[in-house]
Amino acid sequence: MSQTVTQTETAAAGVERMKPVVDQWLAADLEESKRIEELSSQKPFRHRDNIVWRNVALFAALHTIAAIGLYQLVAVAQWRTFAWCVMLWVIGGIGITAGPHRLWAHKSYKARTPLKTLLVTMNLVSFQNSIIEWVRDHHAHHKWSDTDADPHNIKRGFFFAHMGWLLSRKHPMVKQMGKKLDLSDLLADPILVFQDRFYLPLTVLACFMVPSFVPVYFWRESGWVAFCTAVAFRYTFTLHATWFINSAAHTFGYRPYDINIAPTESVVTTLTAFGEGGHNYHHTFPQDYRTSEMPGVFNLTKSFIDFFAKLGWAYDLRTVGPESVQRQMDRQYDQLVKQHSGKAAKQQQQMMAEANAGNGRQVA
Ligand code: ST9
Ligand code: ZN
Ligand code: ZN
């Protein structure tokens, strides 16, 4: 069963940022964000003074071994090991996108217990903190986007949003505001609580041990090659594919759905992150299970959810109606005309026309 959410709209507030008029799950909390910015300006926090050297050393070691793994993948490893790395990237990646992201953080569809169990298991392959922790940080990212309460605030720079935020203590505002988040549904889910409780041993098994063991046992790959390729390189690659959504997809690309926010439409990151790069769309319509509507770009996570919807394991898939999307895009154009001279507005109109045509919508 799928559900179309047509009432999702934002109202133009002059040339200021747009304000959601209908309550949407995980919509940006603009008033609170403004307050956070005011408070932050009074009490500066320097991430550079709060570096966690243990994490710097661990990530440096991981990247060094990953570089050896990349060389081995090209020059030494068996083709089966290469295929195994791709498989792990897909399993672990979907374990993030369809799991903590689209299901638990955004509630953009519902899943029955077998699918939840599958996703929790797949999620362990990519070692990105427990689902409860991941979702908590992601709630903060959407609600207070691009402020100090956003764990990977892009205003602190590309590197900070990419991986710097994992190398330093969190801004006090992240913890202070994060306490206000209602995580009761996650804490009431026994599968998530189990994963959180035994997270470290489970993820060491799924992300490190099984991936190194399989190539050695089944096709006699060398243990060192298996570790460097299927663990270090594949894990590092998956991390960067994810982190680029926070950095590149908050910097480069166009903004047809909301011109006032940092997130962009980023085709390259959508390919490496299984349909997650339509980030301007996603921050504008966070409850849509597709997370983007990029024409002609394969959204593997959407196909995965659709497949399980056919099996009956996923249901209540939420999308945003095309007329709501269209109205939102038209407002961007009007706003752009007010803000800029003809050329920029024309360029934006062209991009919107392309997006509309690709999605079979009437161009206004
Ligand atoms: C990783 C995660 O990589 C990546 C997430 C990316 C998200 C991307 C989203 C984009 C869209 C989706 C696209 C998916 C694409 C996938 C494609 C795949 C191909 N609220 O943490 P501590 C509290 S993980 C409320 O120690 P420090 C906390 O509860 C990589 N409270 O903070 C605790 O309280 P208490 C592997 C919060 O000391 C206290 O604060 N993992 C919040 O500042 C202290 O918590 C790592 O590398 C909050 N939001 O340290 C681990 N946050 O004391 C790295 C915290 O009461 N992490 N609190 O228990 C760390 O080492 C540390 O967390 C730290 C900060 C150093 C970063
Ligand atoms: Zn999201
Ligand atoms: Zn984002």
C-alpha cells in the first residue's frame, strides 16, 4: 500500500527562508534554528581545540590500510574478492539507506519484523554507530540543519561536515538540543535496543570478521588481501559515500526545490549512495520514501523498498504528490526573480524545466 502526501507545502515568507505550514515529520525547525544561531554567536566553540586524537589515529590507520586494499583490488586480488567487496558495499549501504535513514529516521514507510531484522543485520556490515545513535544525530541534522545543533553543520566547512565531526568533540549545542529529541519509539523497539546494547561485538563480527573470513575460506584468498580489500577499503569507501552526502550534497549542485537551504541535487553522490543524492528534494520533502525524484538516475534503495512492498514486508510507503512538488518549485522561481536579476532566474527556470520534464510534470 502506498500513501501520497499531497498537503506538504511550504509558504513563501517574502524573500526569507520558507516556513513549513503543515507539520511534516522531521521538517526543519526554523524558529529554533534561528535561536540556536543567536546563542552560538554569543559563545564561540572551536572544534580544533577539541580534537579527539584517538579517532584521528584510528581513521589514519584505516585509510592507510584502505590504500593498500585499493592497490590489491586492482593488482592482486581475485575477481571473486572484488565481487565480494561490491556485494558488501551494497548490503551495508542499503543497511543504512533503507534502514536507519528512510525507515527509522524518516518513518517514510513501515516494515514488518522480518524486514526490520534483515535491515538491522545489514546495517551492522557498515559500522556507522548503532541505529539509535545514527537516527538521533540525523534527527538533529534535519531539524536544526546548518546550525551548531546539527552534528555535521556544513557552515563549519566541507571537511568538518564530511568527517571532521567524527574527529572532534561534538558542539555542546548538539548535546543540549539533542536531549529534546523524542526517541521513545526507537527505545521501545526491542530489535533496535538489542542492536544498540551489543553493538560493538556485533558490528566487529559483521563489518570485520565475516568479510575477511569468507574470501579466505571459500576461494582461498590470502588473509591479508581479504582484510585490506573487503574490510579496510570497502568500509572506507562506504564511509566516504555516506559522508559525501553531508559534504558534497550540501555544497555542489542545484537547488530546485528550496533555494534557501544548503542541500543540493547531486547526481554523483546519488550513484555511490544508492539514491540518496537528491538532497535538496530530501530536505524539502523529508517524509518521501524515495528521498529524491531524479529522472533517469537509478535509486536502488527505492527499488529495494518497492520489492519488499510487493512481498508485503514493507507497507505505507509515503510519497509527495506531484502537484505539491510543482507548487513548491514554482515558488522557488518567483523568489529567485525577486532576489536576482534575469540571468540567474533563467538558469534556475531551465533546471526546473528539465527536472519537471524528466518527471512527466507540466511546466508552469
Ligand atoms: C559514521 C556515521 O560514519 C555517518 C553518519 C552520516 C549521516 C549521513 C546522513 C546523510 C543521509 C543518508 C545517506 C546515507 C548514504 C549511505 C550510502 C552508503 C553507500 N543528541 O558521542 P559522544 C550525548 S560513524 C543528544 O561521546 P563527544 C551522548 O548521548 C563511523 N545527545 O560525544 C553522550 O551522553 P551520555 C564510525 C547526544 O564526547 C554524550 O553526548 N564511528 C548527541 O563529543 C557524549 O557523546 C565512529 O567513528 C545528540 N545528537 O564525542 C565513532 N550526540 O554521556 C565516532 C551526543 O549521557 N564517534 N550526545 O551517554 C565518536 O568517537 C564520538 O561520538 C565523537 C564525539 C568523538 C565524534
Ligand atoms: Zn534524511
Ligand atoms: Zn543533509
